Amino acid sequence: MRLKRNDFLKSAAVLSLGGILAKGIGVLYRIPLTGLLGGYGMGLYHMAYPLFCVLLTFSSAGIPSALSRMIARETATGRSSSSTLKTALKLFALLGLCGTALMCLFAPSMSAMQGDAALNLCYLALAPSVFLVALIAVFRGYFQGKNNMAPTALSEIVEELVKSCLGLFFAYRYANSPARAVALCLLSVTLSELCALFCLVLRSRTERERRTLTAGRTYASDILFSALPVMAASALLPLSQTVDSVLLVRLLRAQTESAVSLYGLYSGAALSLISLPATACYGLAAAAVPSVSRALALGEEGEGRSRALGALAFTFLLSLPCGVGLFLFARPIVSLLYGGLAQSEAEILISLVKLLAVSSVSLAGVDTLAACLTGMGRAKKAALSMAVAVCVKFALECLLVPRFSVGGAAIAANACYLVAFFLDLYYTVKKKRVKKYDHGHRFGNEEGRRHGAGDRRHEEGAESARAQYVARRSDPA
């Protein structure tokens, strides 16, 4: 068991380190970018992202977790995963192309709805990324299911480096034309995804499975139905941010003419800062999926639940000090990272960071628990939790933003993440209910016998999988 836990921590450390480096590059990128683009440019930049995130969610979000779970189960039971990878690439390439086409199609109407025609070109520059990220997600899920986290970490770092270098070049070159600069910065996102995909494809060509693995065939429907609940859970938050890009701006415009700038400070700066602890804990969430899934594939439900709670404990160990630091040192952090902001904008950002500090902890917990629920085969519960949380957020935004301006949005976000966290925690610790059939069942003893036979087959399969797993671990080859 010690070896398994060490493997889990090693995988989590690799992904977390890669995520921290990538996020650190992203934060350093946003400092000069905010100064070059200003509040209006950053507002445009982040108003284009919500629709992108929604289409990305329906074409690729949740794929790494869902595919990681499938690959981990296949590995634990001695099956080859090459068929799953090929089928997933074909399926999600098609979905990614559909997402790119939809983004191009809805670009004019979405920019008109958001009240700024300059967004049309931004959407077109970002659209190809939907297709590219769908393929990237498949490769990352495959490697994570194999407990090989290095390709994911490396591709994330390459992605951020390319985006940052090209984005700063374009922002500096067209600083006098914010709309054009933003469109080219978003084009740099597309180019960065292309480079990340190239790295993953090269790495996959060196991947070789052991010949002792049993060949099998995976159907697209199997992958799709496995990924759908995860995609639904992952879609709700970006979908709510898309609604926010319209709802919050309109609510704020009723109070001030600088609504886009306020939204840019809230979405582009404050939410980016409070998501840093979640990024640091990303490795724990990603590593938890194959770890928990393998335990359940071997019939060890209690061990799987224990691993999930252990991942949550490590998440708190990392995120809690970060949340306290964001609250206590909000002013020096904003001064250091966003020194180019006007004094009034800096004060607003400081208050937002302090208000959202609690979300830096709860958001990290939500990500970890949602990943654990996916590994346990309960992704539908994570989707239900997030749906309830998003409804609470919208209701509070309508009530609080007219009264507290952009601070009301921060309070609503805090409530959203807390509700999602406690619901996910409840579903994680809750044991699965086993149906029992007695003599009074309307199908009589025949149904009871069928149910008992199914249980015995499940136990025999789990025992066989455990025996194969132990034999492979003890084999020196």
C-alpha cells in the first residue's frame, strides 16, 4: 500500500509542478498584458473566453478524467488501451470540428449580444482552438490513465510559453489598437494549442504497451456515455461564466459606464488569482482519477473512498495557506502583479481578491472531489452538485450586484463554490446503496437469484483482476 501511495503522490507532484509552472508563466504574462491592453482590452479578452469555454466543454472538457478512468480500469484488468485511444481520437476530433464551426457561426450574434462588434474577430481567432484542445484532451487522458503525468505537464508548459511570447509581441506591436491586439493575442492561444498537440503526438509515438495485455475493442458509444456525465459537470461552470459575461455586464451598466472594465477586473484578474491554489492542486485531482478507479476496478470500494479523502486532505494542505495569504497580502500582491492599474481600479481589485480568498480553498476542493467522483463512477453526482451551485450563484448575482456592484458577484461566487464543495463531499463519503430482493419481490426468487448471480460474477471478476494485478507487479520483466 505504501508503494501505491508513493506512486499517487509522485504522479500528483509531477502534474502539480507542471501546473504551477504553467500557471506562473500565465500570471507573469498577464502582468504586462494588462498594462498593454488596459481595462477595456482585458475586458474584451475575457468576454471572448466564456463562449469558447462552453464549446470547449461540450467537445473536450471532462475527456482527460473520463478517459483516464477507462484507461486505468483497462490497465488494472490487463486489457490493451490502443483501441480506446484510436476510437476516442476519432470521436472527439469530430466533436471538436463541430465546436469550431459553431463558434464561427455564433460569433456575430454573440458579439452583438455582448454589445461590442470588436468581439467578432476575437471569436474567429480563437475558434480553431476548440478542435485542437479536443485532441489534446484525448492524449492527456490516455497518458494520465497510464499513470504517466509527464506528457501532460510538459504540454501545459509549452502551451503557456508559446501563448505568452506571441501574445506579448502582438500586444506590444498593436498597443495603439486594443481591439486588433486582443484578436491577435487570442490567435496566439490557437498557435499555442497547436504546439502542445505536436508535443503530445510525438510522445505518443514512443509509447509501447506490453504484449501480454489482452486485446480488446472499444466502441465510440462506450467512451461517449462514459464522458457525458463528466462533460456535463465540467460544462456548468464555463456555461455560467458565459451567462455572466452578459448578465454581469448588463447589471453593472445600470450603475456605471465602466461595466466592461469592472468585469475585466473581476473575471480577468481576481478570478485568475484565486484559481492559483486550484492550479497547484490540479495534480492531486488528475492523479486521483486513475488511483480511485483502479481501486474500484479491483473491488476495493473502501480503499477508493480512502484515497479520495486522502487527496482532499492534501488539497487542503496546499490550498488553505494560499487562501490565507491572498486575504492577508492582497494589497502587496495586486501592487506587485498589477502595478500598471489606475489607483481606483487597483482598490477595486484588492477588495475583490479579499472577498474571493475563501473561494481559492473551496474551488480547489471542488476540483479534487469532482475528479474523485469521476474515478468512483459518480460523475452524475458532481454534475448535480455544480448545477445546484450555479443556480444559487445566479440568484445571488441578481440580488446582490445591483446593491454591492461587482462585489456582489464575488459574494455569489463564494456561495457557488461552497455549495458545490459540500454536496460533492456528501456524495464522496456516501456509500453506494445495494439493492436487495426478498421473497416478496414481484419477480419472486428468480430475480433474487439473478441478482445474486450478478454479485458473484462481479466478485469473481474483481478477484481475478486482483490476481492478475499482483502477478504483473511481482513479475521482474
